[in-house]
Amino acid sequence: MEILKFITAGSVDDGKSTLIGRLLYDSESILADQLEALQSSNRKNDDGTIDLAILTDGLKAEREQGITIDVAYKYFQTEKRKFIIADAPGHIQYTRNMVTGASNSNLAIILIDARKGVIEQTIRHSFLVSLLGLPQVVVAVNKMDMVDFSEDRFNEIVKDYQQLASKVGLSNITYIPVSALKGDNIVNPSKNTDWYTGKSLLDHLETVEIAIDASVTHAYLPVQWVVRPQTDELHDYRGYAGRILSGSLRVNDKVTVLPSGFTSTVEHIELLDKQFEEAGAGLSVTVRLKDDIDISRGDVLVSNALKPQVSQLIEADLCWMDTRALDTSLTYLIQHNSKVTRARIQEVLYKVNINTLEKEYGEDFKLNDIGRIIIKTADPLVFDLYQNNNNSGGAIIIDSRTNVTVGALMLRANAD
């Protein structure tokens, strides 16, 4: 069964947590103990009904304030598909949390309050979704019950958002009028929107295509562990274990080891105690080659069809996640899949004001700032451009003094 990973984003009080709670509640995806706790809760809506946002507001501070602070992950399934939901906070100070939640998602649900329409936070969230390259977007126009389920108001918001989508570069957008509080068009079609002929939210999530980028044809396997048992039975055994991030590997395929450039042929592909003729993206396997080559953790096996970028000077988009500002005089660590090496931010090209989408220039780079930089690494990185393959085009920056992750990178170009 396919798994759809999606994130919800929207302004404060747009109803993200309520929408997810309604989705779980109406699809009967709540466990018995959760339902009992929900019914015994003293947190109610104005009309006396249960506040379904409790299902996702897991932190005490979230329940007390009625807001989302951290990314809450929920899991459920229907007969057609499994789902992983990331409920992201809407506050600007939690931008880093949204980037984290969106980085592994296939789809984004952007909520818009029908009373307020497209606002600054809508612009910010749409920009982040575009930056992270999510292939599918649902614009859920929520609180339609508070505008008398007006078709004219819905169409007005759709028109405004289409202009924004064109500006930030979003496509594959589906617009759905909903009321998370009342349940309209969440799981079942609503009689209150007889002018809307599209699918309910759950129906759309069950049937939307999960895009697989067929343009990435080369196999890409970062080596996580060199397997050398050195026992009497396996005296000469040498395997290279890792997860295939794109493409597929077959026995007798010609492969290149990067960054060294040595070549060999795949002799065996193993998973646990079984051998396979072929393994595709997503599988964690051990590959044995016909030749003994000096290969270490962090090296990459690629097929000879096409080859990724190899560079020590890279242009990248950066989301800064630390309370301490970026310091261009410091040496950081960069982790790209299993490769860890030292790096310095050679130049800050610009920051993006994610409320106006205007570029701002200067070295100042603080918590939740997003912009374009040039980074210089001590060792060559083997990568695809993020826009072509986000699995091998993303990386993180680590403060070597504290071992804290301080930044997320989307690798955009070879700057050599």
C-alpha cells in the first residue's frame, strides 16, 4: 500500500489542527483510548462540540495557548492508502519547524481562512513549499461556514492564490472549500457547497498521484558502512551497505565510485540473507563489486548512465535554524547523506524576505532566515541539484562546537 506524506500549513487560528482532528475523527482513525480522552476533555468549541484540535496539540503549551508550536506527526490509513501527516506551526518564529516537516512530504495542504483570504503568512508558506519542491498542493479554504458557504468568496480567494502561485512557481494546485469545525468536504461531500463539484479532501488524498521523478535515471547509493566480517567463512568478503536514493542497480551494471572516479561492476546485490538481480530506490542493500577498490563511508556508487555533480564549491539555498546567527568566519560541518566534512560559508548572496519575496543583501543571517549562499567544503561532495532530486540534493549544517544542526541546505548549483 502506498504511503502519502503530507504537511499542513497556514496562519495562526486558520484551523490546521482542527482539520487534521476532523480528518482522523470522521475517517474513524482514532484509537479507543484517544476517543475516550477526547470525550472526557473539558476543552470544547463555542457550540459545545468537542475540540478536535486536541488530537494534534501534543505539547502542554500548545493545549494551553490553543496554537501549534512543534511539528506533530500523525499516522492513519484507509482502504486505499496509508498517510503520515505533519502538522506544522503557523507562527513566523517556527519557520524552521515547517521546513523540517515539509522536507519529507509529497504534498502540502495550505489552509486559508475564508474571512481573511491570502495574507502574508500564506505567501510565506507558499514560498517555502515552492522552495522545497513539493509536487502537489491543496489549498483548503477553511471556515466556509463563517462566510455562508459563499461561492463568490471562494472564487475570489482562488483567483488571488493563483496570482501568488504564479509568482512563487507553484503548480498542480487543487482548491477545496471546507469547514474543519463542521466537517464539510473533509471526508464526505457537503450539501452546503452544492456549487462545488470536486472531491472531498480525503477522497483527493486517497487518489492524488504520488509523483516519481523518472528524470533521475542514474543509480545513486551513498555508502554508509563497509562490511568486512573477516571470519574464516567470509575471509575475502567486502560489501558496501547503503540506501539507494534514486534509480536502480542490477547485477553486472557498470558503476563509478565518486569522488575517486574508480570503476567496477556489480557482482552481487544482497538484502539480509537474500540475493537480488536488481534493487530500486528506497531499498537498503549491500553491494559487492568484482574489483577491490578503496571505498569509505561517505563515498557514492553511481551507475555510468549519468553522473551527479562533484564539487567543493556549491551554491545553495539555506534555512538558518539556530538562535545564534550565521558566522562566516567559523568552520562548520556539512552532512550530505553519509558524508560529513568541514565547510565554510564563503559568501551570503542574499536573503529572501519571505513575506514580500524581495531579496535583501548583507551578511546578517539569523534564526528562520532563508537565502542563497556559496559554501566551500573541505572534501568534494557528490550531489544532484535539489530541484532535480531532493534525496541527493539536500544537506544539513552542523555547529562543530555543539554538534547542533544549525541549517538546512538545498544544493542548487555547482559553483566551480
